[in-house]
Amino acid sequence: YRYLRNALSRDPGVEVSCLLFHPGLSKVGGGNKDYIKRFPAGLDELSKFDVVFLGDVGVEDGQLTAEQCRLLKGLVEHQASGLVFMPGWQGRQFSLLDTALGDLFPVLMDESQPGGWGSRTPGHFELTEVGRRSLLTNLADTQDNNLEVWEDLPGFQWYAPVVRAKGGSEVLAAHKDAANKHGRLPLLVTRTFGAGKVLFMGTDGAWRWRKGVEDKYHYRFWGQVVRWMAYQRNM
């Protein structure tokens, strides 16, 4: 969360607003100018956001409400905004499946394993044919160099419990080793929903991409995600 916030906050082309929920605190967390004190009230306030990132949060006391989920769905479907699902090991996003946001998920989740999968041995992404051509996954100047970058990226030690991608979705990257009867597990998946775009990021380990190169790939990737999701709306 901190590395992602820093990446976007330091991007001169991005204006960031953060809302941090913490079960152990009596009020939402805040700090610098990047934080807002509450979820935007109504569609008028929410409609100014081009892209929304949802971390390991769900529908429960002190977090999101069913009405806020409905507003987020409308923001994507009718106002061409982007929505990024980034689940975590606490499995709180599973509660979103029973709300209006359930229709937006580009993957089918395994409800028998809400905490996902962890491993001492790092896992790695492998780009699909679609991913090799995508602007989102372009981390080098040529396609060959880009494949080398993805092969050399530091691995992740947790990934979300994904069963398969839903119809109409595009899988950009899958787990290099983990698979089930549907094939290798999709971890980076996009889809169009209404007028907007949705991205599913099935691991919390992208911050590790900074190892040895600082912000080179981490900042580039998330900067491209934000611009890709906001492009159509701003046009």
C-alpha cells in the first residue's frame, strides 16, 4: 500500500486521494495531503475520480457499504472510470461478491480458500500472448527485452485464490507454475464493463519489483495502469 501510494503521489500527472481503513483504529487513517477523511458522499463527489483502487477491504462496519459499492459500479459502467481490484490475505474482498461490484470481477474466485495461497518459494508471472502485446505490461523498449524484464522480476510469496478468468476478460499474465483444470491461474486480468475498465491484480507483491532498481518498473507499471484506465474518460 505504501509503495503504491508513493508511486502515484510522486507522479506529476496524477492527483491522489487515499482512504485508509484499519480494523484496529476507531477512525480511518490519515496523514498528509493525500488522505481524505471519508468515502465520497454521493455520485457528484465520486464522479471526479478517474480510477479507484480497492485493496483488502470489504463490506463491514467501518469499511464499505452496499450503497457505496453500487455507486462504484455506476462510476465504472456509466462514467467510464477505472476500477482496480487488489485482494489480500485477509480475504475481505470476498464480501464484495455479494454486492453490485460482484458483476465487475473479471475472475471467478475460490470461496473455499478466502485467504489465498502463500509460499516460502517465490512465484512468478508469465505473460500471455495478449500480455506481450499490451501497453500495460510494457516495461522495456522492445518485446524481447520486455520478456526478459518480466522473467527477471522478483517473485511474489502470496497470490489470490483464483479459479479462472470469466468470459469476456483478457488475461495478461498468469502464475508461471500454479495451475488447475482450467489451466494456469490468471493473476493479471482486465475487462471492459459498460463504458469503463476493470483490472484484477492477483498478488500483493508488485512492490518487490523495486529490488535493485528502485522505482524503475514499479512506477512505470502503475503509471501506465492509471493512464490506460483514465484515457477513454478524459478523451
